[in-house]
Amino acid sequence: MSQALWAEPARSQQVSLETLSAVALLGLPDDRTLERSTSALLQRAYRDGTGAAGPGIRNSFYRLSPEERVVLSGLHQARWSYARLARILGKTSAQVAELAWSARLYLISVPGQQRSVPHPTGSGRNAIHCPEYEPKRPWTQTFLDEETPLRDRPFLQEHLLACATCRQALSSCKQVYYAVDSLIPRIESREQEQVRVLQQVVRRSNGVRDPLTLSFWQSFRIFLERGDIQVFMTLGVVVLLVLAHRLGSPF
Ligand SMILES: [Zn+2]
């Protein structure tokens, strides 16, 4: 997520390490750690005033507000729900949907032109039965984000089979969805290593908080990595070498 907020990779990695290290120490469940870290990253992004910079300057994604970038990255890359994003942003799910739609329309718009997506106008043969099309958060977007309430899905699927107007609306929304999808920064294979480091940070913080969750070898490795232990062991080796030398000498 920090990659969505800081275009510059080194800065992004540094901020995510710092934030995750601090939040992981709170000892929250993994889900809450993720949400708290994202909220903290977002606050920091607003303080830093992150925008299009460095390698991200050509990607219009970085011209969106930090909130909009978190929403789109959350939806397209992490497949987060509106509810989770709402908790992170301190908004309602409806506000998250509106933020997502305006950000998506912005990304596909040509400068100087207002991009509108065709939708059911009420003049179709089945229009009276068509789902209500809210221009600020259309049902087509809700459907593609897999946020359509369970109880409405059978109606919608059946309706789409019968109504060409709504099929057309959904098809237009799909074009928006996939055009936006291609603009979302992805985790490259070289960055998988960074993700592994972040996972270690969380595991280690959990271990510091609760040593019982560590295996013997994990504890042993952390023990060996401690600076004071390394100094002590070096001194021990020197003493052993001196003793061995003295025992081996004729005096
Ligand atoms: Zn319809």
C-alpha cells in the first residue's frame, strides 16, 4: 500500500518498514495490524504531501489524492472490501464507493473532457425493473467490486439475462474497470523480497511481544543476532584461544 502512496521505491519501503514495526508492537490481530498500518501510512502521506514524484510522475494514478489511491489499490490489488476500506478511512461504505467511482472516472478521463459512462436511462423496455442507477456510485461498479449484497444477486443475474440496456451499462463499466486496473502500481517480483522483509518485521515484533510464539530456532537466531551476545561470544572465543595456547605451551 505504501507503494500507492510514495512513488519513489526506497522512500516507500522505508516508510512501510517504520510504520509496520511501530504498529506490529501494539500486538493487534493481523487484520487490525493491516488496517492500523494503512491508516498510519495514509496520515503520514498527507503530512508528507505525497504526489506525482520520481518514477511515478508519468502515471496519472499518482495525481489522485492519497485516500483515492488507497481505495483503488485496496480494491484492485488487495481485493479489500468496502467495509475494510471504510474502517481504514473512517468513512461509510457508500462514501468509499463514491470515492472509488470519482477516482476511476478521473483516471480514464481525457484532460479537458468530461468522461461519462453510458447507463440505463429509464427508457428501455425493462427500465421499470432495472436496478436504480446512482450516478455517484452505480450498481455496475458495486457488481464488479463484488460488493452486491447477497440477497440482490439472484435478481441482478436474472435481470442481466433479460435486459440489454443493463448489460450495456455493465459492459461500459467493465471497460472503465479494466482501464483503471492497468494503471494501478503492482508489486514487481523484485519487490517480493521487500514484502518478505515486512512479514519478518511483523513476526519478529510478535515474537518480542510474546516470546512463547517463537520456535526454539527462531529464538536462538534472535539471541545470536543480539549485539551484546555477539561481543560476549567474541570475548569467549578469544579467552578459549588464549587458554588453548597456554595449555599447549611448555609453561
Ligand atoms: Zn435493466
